[in-house]
Amino acid sequence: DDDDDDDENMEAEDDVDNTDERFPVTHEVTLQHGSKVVSTIALDTAGARLVTGSYDYEVRFWDFAAMDSGMQSFRMITPHDGHQVQSLQYSITGDMILVATGNAKAKVYDRDGIELLECIKGDQYLADMAMTKGHVSLLHGAAWHPKDREQFLTCSEDGTLRIWTLDDPHRQKQVIKARTKQGRRIPVNSCCFTRDGQYFAGACQDGSIHLWKSKGPYIRPSISQPAAHRNGSETTCLLFGYDCQTLVSRGGDDTMKLWDIRQFKTPVHVAEDLYNLYPTTSCSFSPDEKMIITGTSLKKGESDSTLQFFDRNTFDRVFQIGVENASVVCSLWHPRINQIIVSCSNGEVKVLYNPKYSARGAKLSLANVRRFNPQDVVHINKDIITPYSLPMYRTPRLMPTKRKLAIDRSDPVKSRKPDPPLERGKQGRTSGGGQSLAAYMVKQMAVKKRIDRDDPREVLLKHADAAAADPYWFGPAYAKYVVWLASWC
């Protein structure tokens, strides 16, 4: 009996070790992006840098090697203010980031967050989308070409997919129109390339999925499934496997389906009851592509959402972990560092790893000791009560507001009381003579000379004797006139 118990314990330990090896979820690190939904995430090829985009219109950059245990982002940008971030993706070389927001113009940044280019917006008054130079409505997704680092793909609400080149952001290279069975325009919710770049796929709002050859023609899809998901639901993610024949689609109808594009009429496997509230909910392959992971949204009345692991061959749910008080939006299992990045609806980004089977990534940040930053120290000014201190160091007692206002009112400086009129001149100002210097001088002259009290005739006759004795001013002026008058008479 003891031997049987020992065998059972050994088998249980082996199962635990096997689970830890298959699912790197034993440890967790939380990155705080903000308070709103983190709608998209992306890791570079080496797994050294992470970018996160949110409904708060911001994109944050995280460097695992440079971060300390405080887990703070080193840069934050706002691609388009007032527009939610829909998609982020690193280029195949890891030196550029493609950003798609609720705006019609996609942007490309370098790995440090410096803007490199911005695509042009098309003329929204043109009915034919092939004649416009760019998208005319909000973007839903974007993807880099896996072989050509100069090309990328965008999809939009205007019902088109467009291929762009870095050399000419002022006009797209190709326009691909998505149509319904009746030939009507339909918004494209998601897009992606195959791993070899031979095909690209687009998921439309009517539930259909279409595939075109990268080299054309683009008039009609090369492969099409008109009823991949429920009509009217948003297909939130498309993902190709390394064999370029397997396609995984995450639908807004609470399902995830596995397709073989060689037999595209029916799905190979279907997983149901995957509650989905967000239009950017994603899925991801494991490094060996034996499993597929995706997240669920938080239902009303529940406290936990889940990150679920499915076996690729059978689509059985082999493992799941809970996330408290938040929905799982995006999930990414990086093949190099063997770590799982999960974005949540509460603004958090969780990094799941196993110290034994995971490499670099968040482990580098945890190994760095948190550096002291003087700005982190908060100084709080509080009153220190010292009843026996000197008067100069005592804190003044608080008095009622009404009394304090009355004291301030009596202070001419605090109440800003204007200067009263002066009885005598002082400090360059005049008193009793008006408000200006001219009024003061006129009044002084009138008072001293008493002009208004003297008879004008008497004032003029005072100068009669002086004028007769010295006729300098009046004599020469009237001499000729007097002589002429005498001779005429």
C-alpha cells in the first residue's frame, strides 16, 4: 500500500512538472498602463520591448532590459488625440511599429517612439473607393508584410483593404474592395498576412472571411468563406500558423474556429462559449503551435474572466487561469522568451512566466534593483504644534472668518483702500486745486491776481502813461495813419 501511495505521489509530481513546463504561468508581473481598456499589445522579435495601446488614446513603450522592479514605461505617445488605439505591430526587423487608431490615417514609428510617416486620408466625397488616395473612415487593423519590410496592410470601416509602401505614404499601392454576396460595401474588421506572405486575409462585418493573393488579382477573393461567423458580429482576430495553411479566427459570436484554407467550406474545430465584449480580442499560438490561447470577457455578476488554453488537434480545453475583476482582451505567447502577455480591461498588462522555462523578458526587470528617484519622495506640509516655543516660531491661532474679514477690512493694504484727498500738497500731489496740475495752476493764478474782481478798463489805463512816455509799441505803428488822416482832413 505504501508503494502504491508513493507511485501516485510521484505521478502527481510529474503531472505538476509537466504542467509547469507546458504552461509558463507560475509567476506573474503586472504593468500598469492606465485605467482604461488596454486594447492591443505587441512584442518585438527578440522579446525585449513591449508596446501597449489603450482606449485612453495612448501608446506606452516598455523595455524589459532597462526597467527595474518598479516596472515603469520609458515613453508615452498619443498617435491621434481622441481616437482609440486599435492595432499595434512590430516590423519583421523590430525597428518600426505600425499603429492603427480610430483615425483614418495609419502611422509608423521607430522603436523609440519617433514618428516616421503618416498615411494620407482620402477624399470622403468620392463614391468610388478606388479613386481615393487613402482610407476615408476609421481603421480597424494593420499588419506588416512578413517578407517585405517596406510594405504593410490596413483595413477600415470604409470597406477596403489597402497596401502601402514606406516610400510613398501619400497614396496607397493597391486598393482591395470587400463586398457582400449582393455586391455591397462591407466594413473590414481584421486583416493579416500568411507567414510566407503569399496571401492576406480580411474578416468582414457580415461574418465572412476572404483571402487574396498578395500579387493579385484583387478583383475577387482567391478563397472565400461567406459564413465563417455570425452575420453582424465582429471577427476580432485572424491568425495564420507557420504551415500557412491553418487559420484561426476569433469571432464576436463567442466562438473561436480553426480553418484549413485548402478546405475552407467547414471549420476543422470550433470552440464555443467564449464570451467576447471587445472588438480587439485576440488569440495566439504556443511556441510549438500545439496549443492556442484566447481570453474571455467578464460577464455581468461574475468576478473573474479566464485565459483559456486549447489543444490544437482536438480543440479540447486543457487548461485555464482566472483573472480577477477584469476582462482578458489581448493575449500573446512569445516563442523566444516563452512568456505570455495578457492585456486587461482595467488598464493592467500581466506578464506570465516560469523562472525555470522562461528566458529574459520580465525576468530581466525583476533582477534590476529599483533606482532611487528624488521625485518619488513626497513632502507633506503639516502644522507642528509647539505650545512652549518662542513667539516667532509659534503658529498663529485660527480665528473666525467674520472677525478676520473685519480686521483685513481695516488694513488699508489688504483691503486696497484708495488714497483719501489731501488737505495740503504732499509727495508731488496737489490738494484743493482739482485732480490735475493745470487745474491747480489756473486756480492759483486766479486767486492771486484776482482778475475776476478788477475792472478791465482800469487795468488797461494803468499802462497809458508808460505808453505815452515810451511809444515803442504803438507810436510807429500808427504814425503814418495819423499823418494821412491830417492831410485828408
